[in-house]
Amino acid sequence: MIVLGLDGATHSLLRPWVDAGHLPTFARLYEESVHGDLESTIPEITVPAWPAFATGRNPERLDVYGFTHFNRETRELDLSHDEFIPGKMWDVVDDQGGRCVVFNIPGSYPWQAIDGTIVAAAPEYKESYSYPEERWDELESVVGEYKLRNDATPGSRKYVDQSLSLVDKRFDGFEHFIEKEDPELAVGLIRATDRVAHHYWSTDPDDSNPLFEVYHRVDERLGEFLDAHEDEDVVVMSDHGFEAVSKKFAPNYALSRAGLVHLNESGDGRKQALGKLRDAASDVLGRVGLLTLARNVVPESYVADLPSGSTLGLDNAISLGRIDWERTRALADIGQKTTMVYALTDNADERAEIVAEAREALAASAEDVGLDVRFVELDRGGPHTPDLAMIIETPEVHASSRFDAESPLFDVSTSGHARNGIFFARGPSFRTGTVESAHITDIAPTVLHALGRRLPESIDGDVLDVFASGSDAAERDPDYYDFVGGGAVSEGGVSGDDERETEVKSRLRELGYLE
């Protein structure tokens, strides 16, 4: 069984480009597979979506809500890069005696030992980038210099060329370890379909469109990959879709108008001034030079907490001390199309009252500006789990954490995640046609069931109705057992390293994940 992820890949691009005759491999998948939309997590962010994919568990169970997520207890924004999440599908296969290859999956670090190979996905300053460690040298002996992320400047031709090169190297590296290891389960990911969409969104099927270039290259390499695994089960999927974004909704504006959020008149003026200095200097000095300059003025720990950007989003409001915690009863963090509301109390009755007030305020504000929204109340899984999620159903509208918006809805010109990703399953175990109501948490149980393996009782997702009539998987009922997973064997990371945490947040802000 092979699972190939295409980060952020979306039917909204694939279908028209296939219909126009530009992507023959995807055209073949539409004909030869069972396929459909794949609903993402709440929120529809790379993390928690990939951990939910790997474990079959919802974010409430994982207590992970983004690359950064609000901590109700400390009232800070935490990075989730180094949080160990046990019970991934490859850990389950390993526990039952199988061999796996895991290649470039976000949230796979920290990992626990498996029989097989793990290559990390964009880790931040880890002690090791592969398991076993010698696999990294082996990878570079096959594909040459290997980058975990595209470090070229977005907007440049170099960024596009490096994205195309990374597509090739990821396919080549993934195929190498599949051939070498002969695994029961291989799980790999191509990231460029997401990263280039963030920086170069366009629906034009033209060679001058970098995003079309990336999809065209993926189509070519995917065709070769499917030919090499013609008799095997292959799942192709994405963690979320993508769309243009023309407007943003500011939930903290609505919560403030309802008296749930209060700001101090002024915050830390010195931090604000130094933050503006750092932003102004960054274009000239680059991030490393800038931090070197700032260290001559203030301690490194202080530099790491400087605001960035001119807007008063949640991260800047916290770092500047602008939130009046004594009077604030709720606030909103954001994840693309999802608003996450945190009630700042542990009292159950107060929590219910605050959630009701927040829901009423957000619903009224959304209705006033003509947005279609829906609400989901969540059970607290930990300090990062919101109490209420508001999902914007209106196309091309995302949420913003800004407190300084002059109205609840304002114009932007960018791109970002959509709720539904892609799902294709092709091979001897799978039927053809369409599948409805598939969710990203359904992938792990479906894959494990197809392999004839038992499923952890902790799984939230279901086995999808995608199997060919008469196949072994179609004839069996899922078998569950008590499995959680072991402890992480990898070490290192950015947590507690102020300079590196700052660098990570800067890149997340550049991609639109943080304000």
C-alpha cells in the first residue's frame, strides 16, 4: 500500500485543467479510481491535518491546532513543531510486525522507532533528520543535495525552479526507499503544491503560471510513479484544498464590540518601536543580520518576542501586552477559514455563557456582512483546544485574528486553504466511481483495514466504502485493539530557543499562517 500526499492539492484546479487536456495522469486517476472530496480538520491547517491523517484522530484528541496555537493556560502562542503525537498508522503497522517507509510527512517528528525508514519534513534544527540516521546520507547519494524546505526567496524564479527540483527529488527519494525497503506501507508527500499556491496563486493553465508548472511536473512524475506500481494499491490525497482569498473576517472585532475582548490603550512602546525597526531593516540585512543588530540593543529573549508586521493580530497583541486579561473573557485565534474561540475560564457554567455570547456575536456580525458560516462546539482536549469553532462556508473569505480592523470584513488579495482536499484510491483493492463524505481522519482506518491490520480503538475516523466488491477488505469487518504507541526516540527542536522560534514564526507569517 502506498499513500502519496499532495499538500494543498485541490479539485478546483485539477478538474478544469484535466478537462482542458493538460494533466493526463490526473485524468487517468479520475477514470481508474474511486475519488471525491476529502474534508479537512478544524482548522484546515497543515498541522493538525497531517497528524489527523496519520492517526485517524481529531484535533481535540491531539490538542494541536496549528503550527502555532493559543495556550489558554499560559495565554501565549505556542509552537507545535516539537510535540510528539503517538499512534500514527506506520506505528500501528510496526506494532503488528510490518515494515514502513515514511517520507516528508509534516508532524512525523518527533518519531518513535519503526522497522523501516523515516525522512523528516521541514524540521527545525533537529538532532537528526532521518531514522535511522544513516538514511540521510543514503538519500543524498541518490538525489544529491536534499533540502527539507524551499529556502529561496518567494516571488523569485529561483523559488519556482527550486520547487520543481524538490518535486523531482522527493519522487526520486521516495521511490528509492520503496524499492530498497519493500515496505508493507509507504507514506510520502510532495509539498510544492501548497507552498507555490501560497505565493503564486493563479488558475491559468499556462506555462507562465508557476503553480501550473508545479502541477504539470507533479502530473508527469505521478504518471511514472503509477506505472512503476501498476499492480499495487495507491492512495493519492491532500490535507486541504486551496482558493483565492479576496476578503477576511475579523472575529476579534466582533468579540470586542460584544464586550468579550478588551485591549489596553497602550502596550510596550519599546517593543513596538524595535519591532518596526526590525521589519524595516529586514529587507536590507536579512533575518540573520537583523537579529545580530537587535542583540546589540536588547537581550536575545526580548528580540524573540518583538512584534512583526504593522497589524495588531493575536501574536502581536500578546507580545505587546495589548490584551487586558483582567476584563477579556474570550478571544479568537484563526486557522484560514476557521475561527477558534477560547473562553478564558475553567468554570463550566461561565464557559457555557461565554460560548453562547461569542456565538451570538459572531453569527450576527457574519450575517451583517453576508457570510455563510457554521459553528462547532468542541470538547476541551487540552490547553490548546478551543471551545467554539466558526467555519466560513463562503468561498474566498478567510478569518483574521486582527484586533485593529475598522470593520468586521475587509478586502485582501491573497490565497489560502479551502476545506476540501482531494482523494483518489486506485489499485486491485479499490472500486471505481465516487465516494461521498470522506474525512481526512478516515484515511488511517481505511489504509490499515486494506492491509488486513487491526485498528487502534482511539481512532475517530471510519473505514471508507471504497473497496471493490469481492475484495478481502470488502468482505471483512474492521478489527480494533488497544494501541496508543510508544515514546519518541528523536530529540532536539526549536522549543526554548528564542532565535529559532522567531525564525519559524517569521516564515509562518510570510505564508499567511500567523498575523
